[in-house]
Amino acid sequence: MPNTILSFKNACMLACALLLAAAVTATASAEPASLRIATEGTYPPWSFKDAQGALQGWDVDIANAICEKMKARCEIVAQDWDGIIPGLMARKFDLIVASMAITEQRRQRVDFSDKYKETISRFIAKKGTPDDVSPAALKGKTIGVQRGSIQASYLTQNYKESEIKFYDTPQAVELDLVAGRVDYAMGNMVTYFVGFLKTPASASFGFVGPELKGGLLGDGNGIAVRKGDADMLRRVNAALAAIRADGTYDRITAKYFPFKLM
């Protein structure tokens, strides 16, 4: 009888240990201890490095806020734009929080969260430039744009009789616009409004043509996760909903902009 009781106790202890291990494993699977998040790092005010080399910006603050809601420890890293989706697919990081426009082309490679801000594109050129920015009007003109951006795809598809020059960063586009090496630049309207168009170098430049969005220019911005990662997508969407509901999203936005983004 004592041996039977001992065996029963051992069996119970083993079963409890297995259940505890399973619970810990399940919790770890559902709530990863850490997440690695990619942003661009050269795209103020969305993401940039300060004088000490630390990442700052609206997207960085949003990333930290959703990490807090997800109860995850996060490492935010800078990644060149051309390599940001390939890096996610290669599991170098778990999320992309980089004001990435939601397009059908990108949906083939990644899954997107709910929209977390609108995106509007504009042309800029010298003041006094005609407002007609149709492909016919810009025939023979040189247009600068960031390589790999939605605006690059839009120009490549629609402005076949213009000369399109591609650059690694928005700042490089702006430098060549000021220097007269391109006639027009195309990019994100809000970025231009709070960035380049607030600098002394922009005194002779302004927006031309209408606000542009939709189609190749995207349906707002989303956080990208690996294709098919339904659990991560669910958690990100829940975190986004939480920061909008408790006012965190609006507080972060007010830190950088005098207007709402959604």
C-alpha cells in the first residue's frame, strides 16, 4: 500500500509538472518575452536618430506604446527601406512600424494591421510652377523620389515620359530639388509640411497639384507582420485599439503635429 500511495503521488507530481510546463509554453507562445521591431530611422518626424544616435519619432513612440499594451519587451532597430520587407520575411524582426502604406502589392508579401494613419502624397516644385502635374504636363521633366516608396511605384507606372531619379532617402531628393538637379519631388505630404517646407532651404518651393491617395499610393498606413501570422496580427490590432481608446495615440500625435492623422 505505501508503494502504491507513493507511486500515485509521484504520478500526480509528474502530471502537475507537465501541466505547468505546458501552461508556461503556451503563455510564452502567446506572449513573446521580446519583440524586434524595424523602422527606417531616416524619415523625420516619423523615425530618425537624435544627436546621441537613439531612435526617435512618431513611429518609434507608437511602437513603444503598442509594446506596452502587448506586455512585451521590444527592441526597435533601424533598417534601410529596400531591405525592410525582406528582413521581416527572413525573421530578422517581428514587426515593421515605419509608416508603411497599405498596398495590394505589399499585401502579397506581408499582412497589415488595421490602418493607423492616413497617407497623402504630393508633388513639390518651385513656387510659380503650374498646378498641372498630370503625366502629359510633366513629359520631359525630371522627378525625384525615394527608392522603394509608394510614390516611386506610382511614378514608374504613370509617368513613363518623365525622367524619374531614385534616391535612398527623402533628404537626398530634397537636396537635389534645391540644387536644381530635379524639377519636381514627390513624397508624403505631412512629411513635407512639417519637415522640408519648414526649412530655410525651402523658401522658393511649395506644393503643386492636388492631394493624391489610393491605388498604388495606398490605403493609409499599417503595421506589417509576417504573412499568415494571425496571432501577432490579432495582438497588434488589439494594442492599436487600446492606445486609441485611452488617448495615448492622440498624445503621441500632438507631440509631433498640430493636426490629427486620422
